[in-house]
Amino acid sequence: MSEKLRQDHFKVMPKKHDAEKTASDKEIPEKPDHYLAGRGAQFNTKNRFHKDESTREHTEGIDDWEETNAPTIYMEQESKTIVNKVESKDVGMSYSMNPYAGCEHGCIYCYARNVHEYWGYSAGLDFERKIIVKKNAPQLLRKFLMHPKWEGTPIMLSGNTDCYQPAEQKYRLTRGLLEVCNEFNQPVGILTKNSWILKDKDVLQEMAKKRLVSAMVSITSFNEDLRRTMEPRTTTAKQKLKVINELSSAGVRMGIMMGPMIPGLNEHEMQRIMKGAADNGATFTAYTFIRLNGAIKFLFHDWLFKNFPDRADKVW
């Protein structure tokens, strides 16, 4: 993995001084000065469960407090359940468990954004910087697996979050869940965009010997300019291929999720991504196309026209 991944021809438009602009440049709007670097969403959408909406007025003339790039907040809670039965036929899993709610990775397209409204927050910036931590998740899983009627159906980590997002570095809840699964011989699948999964290589290798685990790494693009804006706090594609290589070499069944594929942005990379993953030990793949339901359509529209105005009409 020492070689550099080939990049696509397009990049996020850099900001130019007026003297450097050509006639064609002046036709393309630039990214605004107040763009929140390191975040996918740039504002909070209205929560569909809230009837009223409030705003603050700063008589001192201070800029809108929502525009500031506030730090991520971890909100610890004692949850009642951790294993969820998945009712949707569109998702290839029967059960899932989410040690966190919200995700600091900030992927602009993430379908789980809408779920954050259920917790009383926005699908926009709140989803990325107000992370709910289910600190008793391993204990809840142990209690669940001890139920005499549980048949050991595979459980997915995760459905509405990334179990290896930055919060995992502090709380290690995913590690705890895997240790419980290993103890009870509970099959589990993992989907992540983060190389932090390598920290659990030991327990994953032990589970793999019993054929209890498979993992998928989500790769949407080999273009770093696109990745940094579309999913700003995720691991680079090069690191993701390293994850596949290391874990497959350790005996873990590895695959990739190419999702979402977005016409005009990354759909042309599918074959290249599959080949790169296969060369590093991946044995299966899946993909999805983008779905803009709920608040996501407003967030994605704003992101698209700010970052890729030259192709926005084609994508949208």
C-alpha cells in the first residue's frame, strides 16, 4: 500500500483572488468564507417532530451562533435496549445494535441523519456534533443474549451510526460489544469507514476462527478531495485498503460497501474500487445509490452547490 491512489480529474474549486480569476471562474460561485471545515452539514435543519421553531437575535451584532464550528459533545446515557429488530425489507439485516447515536464522521448523505430528529435534535450539524453515548451497551447485550428464546441470529454493527467513529477511541463500547459476542459465540457483522477497527484486531481474529464475524469497509471514492468534503472525518481510502489487507490476512472475512454511488460524482469509480479492494483481500461487495429523503435532501443540495457548482445541475 505504498503506492499513491490515482485521483480523478476534478477537485474542489480553490478560492482565487480577483486578479487570478478568468471569465469562466467568475461564472462559478465560490465556497463561502464561513464554510465549516471538517463538517459535512453547514446548518441545522428543522426537526420534523417539533411544531415550533425558535431563533436568537444578537443585539450586539454577533454572527449567528449556529454558524460557528462548535466542538463535538458526547452525551452519556443509560439506555434501555441495545439490540434492534430491523423491519425494513430494503436493508440486508435482521438485527442491529448502535452503541452511539449520531456520527462525527459527518457524511453529508447519511440516511441515519433523519433518525437524530427522533432524539430531539437536528439532522444537520447536531447529527455530527451531538453524539449520544449508550454507555451501558455491553451490559445490555449480555442481558439480551442470555434470554432463553434468543436463537443467535447475526447482529449488525451498526445500522444508524458508525461503531468506530471518534467516540469509540474514548468509550470503547464497540470493543465491549465484540467481547460479549465472542463470549456467547454470537455472530456479528461490522460496517465502518474508520481504521480504528484495527485496534480490535485481536478479538476479531479470535472470532474469525469460530466464523463469528465478517466486516465491510465503506469506500465511496479514491478521490481525496471528494472524500474530504463528502465525508470529512472518515479514514482515507488508502487507509481503508490497509484495513482490508490487515484483517483479511488475519483471517477475517472482509468485504466493501460502495455507498452511496452518486451519478456525476463517484459512480464511475465502482470497478476501480472493487479491484483495489479485491487486490487487498476483500471477497464480497455491496453498493447502494443515494437516497435523499427527509432533511437529507436540503443538506445535500446545499453541500453540492457549495462544493461542486460546476456539476451540481447534472448531479441534482
